[in-house]
Amino acid sequence: MKKVHIKSFGCQMNVYDGQRMADILSHQGYEETATPEGADLILLNTCHIRDRAVQKVYSELGKLRDIKNAQTAEGQETKIVVAGCVAQAEGAEIQHRQPAVDLVVGPQAYHRLPELLAEAARKRVVDTDLPIEDKFGFLPAPKPQIIRARGVSAFVTVQEGCDKFCAFCVVPYTRGAEFSRPVAQVLAEVERLAQAGVRDVTLIGQNVNAYHGEGPDGAVWGLARLMRRVAEVPGIARIRYTTSHPRDMDDDLIAAHRDLPQAMPFLHLPVQAGSDRILAAMNRKHTGDEYRRLIERIRKARPDIALSSDFIVGFPGETDADFEDTIRLVDEIGFASSYSFKYSPRPGTPAAELDAQIPRTVMDERLYRLQERIEHHRQAFNAAMVGRTVDVLLERVGRHPGQLAGKSPYLQAVQIESEANQIGDIVQVTIERAGSNSLFGRLAEAGRTDGKDMAA
């Protein structure tokens, strides 16, 4: 068989897209390989969310050019493909900067990979169209053995694109308008995954809680109704979703966290900043106090829920007082984890044209302070787990002999000592120690808890 090396950058959506491209190529006679050396096809699935991510792609392409040239000299034809959001945003400029690239394909056109590769055998190709047809209807189902090899947890894209147009974000331009997959299509995919041993599914989308897919009854279903139906699929024990927008967190979805045992008590809900002035400039359509009240409603419905968020520091015009509002919000909410970044101007977004861009030294200082507070709350949350017994889904063999690794309901990595091959099982684990990035525990001897006794 021919070999393909796929490297995905960025979000969970790119991980999912990378797997689906591998599924397409497996039907074309390709098998995946972990390294680019020796591959007949090298595919970079790219992220455009920050400038640093884009520069990583061009740096990687320089290395891949050398591999391609060396293999060509030895008589092995090698093709390089750039897919994903950088492909969509930069198009033919990629091939101008790096002529070794044979094919540039956007995230909404990768279902056409076989015919595009055939065309690329004759000439260099760029396809960044946003087609009208639903690409998901053209994607082949992965083989059961491939699903099993990927593990007991899986992503399922249910929604793409975004209509929010936050001032800093390129997603509406690289992924297009909001689109939701039909319920039947999503359920068919989840059922295939469950039949191959998947226990934990994460429903993903750029704005996943804006899901509005057509149901089998002809009605429009929201995310909460979809989750309830996914929970009925035999074998699915855990359901998560990401990434959400506060404006789309409705009462039905909050109730699903309260009512569905499969809904995990962990919610990623980006706020981006604590200052109302900056939130307005970002076009986030919510205030800091509205976000706080939303968290109160969620915690009232599900007291054990843990929260994570996204933050941007150094947005144009951010003052010291604005930044202190963000620090205050972090301390008030007490996030279990969060992602934080320096503002990165993205070409074509409104924020890139704003005056009062923040000096990098100021952004560096603010990011350091913010990450210090985020880490403080993360470590406090992990330390509070010590002595508790929680359900852990065992996902893989650990680093050391006799060790298995899994995830808590709160997405924490958990390591246990066990000689039995229990991968795919949900077991009771008493947490004995909190490390810097993992929890360590032992199989509980008796008793059962689903973790709902733990206050967030």
C-alpha cells in the first residue's frame, strides 16, 4: 500500500478532519504512517487562528520540501498537500511561498481529495471553494479496525462555521457560515463508533451550541435534543461538547446537564475577557455580569460542574483596568482549566485595523499574570480531588509496565496501577495524589460514586 503522513495543527475540528481525510485515503490504497520520511503523500492539516500557527506551517513546509526532494532523487514520487484553515485563507500564496506544495485544499472541499490528487498529478492545484453540497454526505465510513485503533474516545463534528463575527476571529472567513449536520447523519456516525468500542463522544463545532440540525421528524433540533438522542445509543457512556458561545447556552441545554447521566460535568465556555468595554469591542454580545449570571444558572442545575474558558490578553485598546477586570473574573469563577493567548492580529478581521495595538512587552507581562492565576485555580481543583473516588474511563496503556491511563469526568488525566487489560472500562478510582498534569490513584475496593458529590 501507499503511505500517507497526516499532521494536524490546532483545534479538535482539525483532529476530526484529519481522521476523515485518512478515511478517504484508506479507500484509495493509502495507509497512515507516523513519519513523513518514506511517505508517498504528506498532508498538513492547518490552523489559522493565530499568526504563530501560520508560521509553523511554513517552517514545516521547508522541512518537507527537503524530504520530498531527497525521495524524488531516489525515484519515489512524493506529493505535499496543505489542507485546513491556512489553505482556505491563503490559497495560491502557499504555493507561491513554497513551490513544493502540490495541492492546496480548504476545509470544506477535502471530500474531493481523490479527484484533486488525480488532477495534482498533472499540475499544481488549489481548491478553496465553499461548496453548496454537504461534504459529510461524501465522506466514507471509517473501517471498524481503524476506529478501534483510534481508541475509546472520539470526536464527532455536528456543526461547522460561525455567524458571530467576533472582531478578532477568522473562523467565519475560513469555515464559512454556520451549518449543522442532519440528526440522522450524526446518529449513524455515533452508532458506528459505538459498535467499534467507542464509549466517550465529544460533539464538536466552531459554535457547537448553536446546533440546529434537521431531525428525522422534520423539525429543527437543538444541541440538547441531539445529546438526549445520542445518549440512547448503546455503548455510549459519556457525552461532551465543544466549543460553545455564552449567547447560545439556552435553558434546554442547561437542563440536559442536570438530567443526562451521560453528560459529563465539564463545560468549556469561552468568555475571552472580563471587561465589558473590551467585550463590546470584541463583538462578543455579552457582558461580564451576564456571563457570571449564566455560570450561576449552570451551577444551580449541575452543582458539580467544572468550567474551562478561553482568554485573550492585549486586545487593541485594553487598559490596565480592563485587564484587572479579567483577573477578577478568573478569581471569581475559579475555572478548573483555561486556555489563554496574546492577541494576534489576523488579516481581514476588524480588530486588525483598530488603533491602540498593545505593545508586545505589555502583552507578555499580562499573559504571565493571567496564566499564573489560571494555574493556581487548576492546581487547587486537582488537589481537591485527592481522597475522592470517581469514575475513570480507561483509554490506553500507561508509560510504565502495569499502568493504565484514563480520564476523569472532568477531563483530567488519571493514572492507575493495574495488571488487567481494562481499556474501555469505566472503573472506580480513589485519587491518592495530584501531580502537575495528572492524577494518580488506585482501583476502589468497594462502593460507587459518579462524582456528583464534588462541588465545582
